[in-house]
Amino acid sequence: MGAGTEPDGSSRSDEEWERFLRESVAGAVDAPKEPSARARAVAKRLRAEPGRGQEGWRSYPPPRPKRRTGWYAAGLLASLVLLVVALAPGRIVDLFAGDDPDSPPLAAETARPTQAPPAEAAQRPTMDKPFRGSPAASWASGAAGITVPKAAAVGWMSAAEVERALARTRDFIVASGLDRGVLRGERPEKAIALINPHQKDVQDLLKTAFRTPSEKNDPLLLFSRFQPSRTHLVGDVVKTRGRLTYQEGERGALQVTADVTFVYPVTPADAGGNDEIVRTIVRREQVLSWDDPDKVITEPGTFSIVSHKYDMTNGGCGAPTGYFTPPFGTDRQADEAGTQIDPYDRSTPVGRGESPGDECGKATRS
């Protein structure tokens, strides 16, 4: 047999024969490998199991499709939500009630509203959320709720002087209706210091109102006060909503009108674990005159009071005491009579005159 001649008489070239010898030594790349004895034993055992007879020793079953558990989880969650709503609907409403202290307040009031704010869901106030269930929940707190307009020159005042007068007017509102000491019954010294000491009628009121309050001389005409032995304020926040406007008054004076509503949440001083909360709501309209000292006797940095009137609900009725007297417990039934007032409706003028002897108003909501 000659070199390069196969037994069947075929022949290979030298190159093919060389490649054949090289692959015989190294092993062909795609040549099938003989399974080991262990692999053959495992394959035989698997073929003997039921349903495994057709699987090869190298084969494996395709992955089973994943069970769609998402729909079951969503259905379970929905069922739990419905159960919570059925058992504790108040908690769900709280999430959307707008009494969150971190929620943004209502936009500032720049003009008189055209209608009352919409009704809120009926909810009882709590010590943690004393404004819950009222429009005041979305109002700003304290002085932030009083809108001060941009200043321009008026009468005898330049724009800078008008700006200072507007700021001092707001200081008076804060000192008379928001100062914590004044609300606890203290004498409103800071507010009084801003009133023209030469205005006789107002000075006469101030001399007698705190000692012997009467319908004519009642400190509540100008200041908000509660008797600490009877009433405690809830928390540190008083909600406010209102604005200042101005125009030229008599003898070239700057005349500023303040129209502000205050919401005071209070509780009985001797509550003894009772969580009853009443909201005393007071809306004041005060017209102040910053007079030209060359034409009116006044002191620098003070104003004269042209007029003052207010509406009040849940502040008590009867003979003046010099304090708001919110009705608690059975006393609330005594306040059921009287003209109905929506204390949050700022679309109409303030109705009460300058004497608190008018008919006591009944709040349609608080």
C-alpha cells in the first residue's frame, strides 16, 4: 500500500493526511465526547423515572412560566383598602381634608371674595388639628394671613411713608388680635401705643373699658381677649384671612381700612380630660387715619380711629365682661337663638355696628 492510499483505494493529499494526524493527536473540535460512566448512570436513572423517558442525558426541561401573582396582590390590596374605608372612613377623609400644617396655604386675599368658601367635610376638631373641618384649615397663620398692598404716594405721604404706615397698621392688628399675652387677658399696651393719644373718644374708651366694661366701652370693640381662668387657647396658631386697602382721606390723610377674620380654637380651662374644642371666629373692619401733623393734632407714628365694627360667633352673648366667653357643653344650646351668620363668608360687609349690644349671631358653621 503506497503512502497516502486509503484501504478502499482512495487517496488523500499530503496536506489532508497531515491535518488528519494533527487532529488525531489533539482531538477534533466538534467531535462528540463519550459520556462518563457517572453521566451514563444518572441518565439511566432519570429515564427510569415517570415522564422522564424521553429526556436525554444532556437535555433539561424548559423553564416553567412564572405565575402571575401581581393581579392577586393588587386585588388583595384593593380589598384591604375597602375594608379600612368601611371601618374607619374618618381616617381616610383626614388624608384629603387639607388640615396638614405642611400643606401650602390658600393664596393671599387681594380683593373682596365674590362668594363664601365651599363647605368642608363634617369633622370634629382635635387638639392636634384644631382647624379640622373648617375653611380656616387652609388659611395662613398669624400675620401671614393679612395681605398688605404695594405702597404709593397718597396725600401728604410719600410712597416710603405709606409703606411704613401700612406696616404699622399691620403691627396694630397683630398686637390687638394675635398677641398671646393680650389673648390671655393682658392689657394691650403695644396696640394702645399706636393710637393717637389726642383722640378723646378713643382714650375715654380705653380708660374705662378694662376696669368696668359696658356696651359702650368694651375692650372687645378693638381687642380680642379670653379669660384664662375659663378658656384656654388650643396650640400656638391663630388662623387669619384678610387684607389692607388705602385711599386718601380727609385733609389729605392716608386712610387705611383693615378687614380681617380671626379664628381662635379654644377649650375649657377646667377640661379635666374633656377634648371639647370651640372655634371663636371674629371678623373686624377698622378704618384708621394717618393724619397730617400740620392739620391734625397727633403724635408721630400714631393714627386716629375713624370707625370700628365686628362680627363675632361662638364668643358668648349677654352682658359685656371684657372677654370672649365661648359656649361649652350645655351652654352651647343657649347660643342657638339669633341671626344666622356664616363666619367664613367674607363676600359681604361686616354687619355688626360699634356696639356689642346687637343681636347675638349664630354660626352656621365653625
